Amino acid sequence: MDITMIPFAEGEAKLSWTGLLAAFEDGHKRPKAEIGDTFLYRDPDTLLSRAAWIDGMGLAVKSATIFPGNKNAGKPMVNGAVNLYSDIDGMLEAIVDFHLVTKWKTAGDSLLSASKLARKDARHFLIVGAGTVGRSMREAYAAVFPEAEFTVWNRSPGAAEAMAAEYPGMQVAGDLEAVVGTADVIACATMASAPVIRGAWLRPGQHLDLIGAYRPDMREVDDEAMARARVFVDSFDTTIGHIGELIEPLKSGALKREEIVADFYDLGAFERRSEDEITIAKNGGGAHLDLMTSRYVLDAWRG
């Protein structure tokens, strides 16, 4: 059996954000995924493997090596690949570039939430964090909200200015509190361990996509923000009990478990009840989304 190798640039050229959203919707109509993560450590290096199996779609194992010392040698710190297997016979079908799957899975996850929860007249988009994910969100939002106007804020103004230079018309914000008040949609893609956005800054009608926090000691908004909003997650299994964004407000009582409205396995519940409510969607990722993304990439590659 021939194994398809899909590199980043050639693979990305065949993809569309709307096509990925359709793949996510289809994937969540199928039987619930079985997922499992494993970690191996050799300080300071890490091997992370995330596996998922969706009946009728297949199996994927996404392995990442994180070697912090590579930075000093001019090499990428994170490397890896995704192995995609047939659901019929378990044969290896494709090896997909790790960075391709990660980019499209991560941004597509939050794009799906925003497409359901943001106001239809949303125009002012704020990207908090001028890194790789922030750039991906700029590209993803523009595909679904063609009238969008973008502003970026970053702790280091130079990084924000560099990002804005890549996208004509993008503005750079200096005062985070002030620009939060003008935004219709806010994407947080930082590595913050303490909140960078305060609930007191929010106004009615906003939607927030929280992307950056992925550990119990990380969060991007405070308890007041969680208490003021209707909260959604991409997956109950990969967010609750795993990420500080939810652990801390659940512990303090600012948020109750039953108040987390739905995850992607109940996409019908992802809807805005009024023009004035504030919505928050927590992006936790997960191997099942890597599998859905990889299958979409392979299908697009095959035409």
C-alpha cells in the first residue's frame, strides 16, 4: 500500500477554512472519539503522543518532540508528524506535516465556535498575542467574516507591529483595556499564567475565543469574565479538570459545571440567545480534532 506524504505548503494550498468547518461538523456527528495521550520526559525534552479513533473515520497518532535547546542551535523547538490510519484495515494511509495539522486544527477549532456564537454583524476583531496562533486566527476569521477589521495587541509592541506589517489594514493597540471595549470578537492566544483580560472590561454582545491556556496553571481571563458569559468548550473531556481557565472559576464558584452550556458534540446548542449576551468558547484541542483535521487534509489532497 502506498503511503501518502503531505508536506506543509503543498498540503495547505488545497485547504479552505470553510471546508475544515464542514469536516468538523461531520466528525462530531459520528460516534464519539476514543482518545489517549502519553508523555515521555528527558529533562528538558518531551515526547508527546496524542491518539484518537473515530469509528468510520479512522485512527490518528500525532507525535511531537519538544526540545527547548534547539532554539540556541537555530532549529525548531517543536517537531513531529501525524500518522493517519485506515478505519477498515488499520493500514497507514498518510503521514501529514505536524505543523500543518496543528495550525488548521487549532484555528479551525475556535473559528467553528465564533461562526456559531459571534454576532452576525461582528466587524471589529481583536487578536491578543502576536504569535503563530494569532496569525492563524487572523487568516481563519477573515475567511468567515469578510468584512472583519483587525487589531493586534501583544505584551511586546514590536511583535505586534511586526504582525500588523504582514496584514494590510491591521491596527496595533497600545492600551489593552481600551481596545477590548471596542472589539466584537476577541481571540486570546497567549502563554499567560494569569488573566490578561478582565471581566470588568467586557461589554454586552462580545464573543471571546480562549486558545492559549492548556495547563492547570494557565488562564487568560478572570473569574468575573467567566461569570458574566455563557461558556462553551470544544470538548468536555479535554478541558474540564485539565485547564486553569475552567479549574479556577469552578473552584471559586464563579462558574458552575452545569453552566458550561455544551461542547462540539452538541453543536445545535452553540447559538447566541440575544444580541447582548457575552459568549466565551474555550479551545482545548484534543486528538480527535487532530484526526478530523488530518482526514480533511488527506481528502483534500486526493481531490
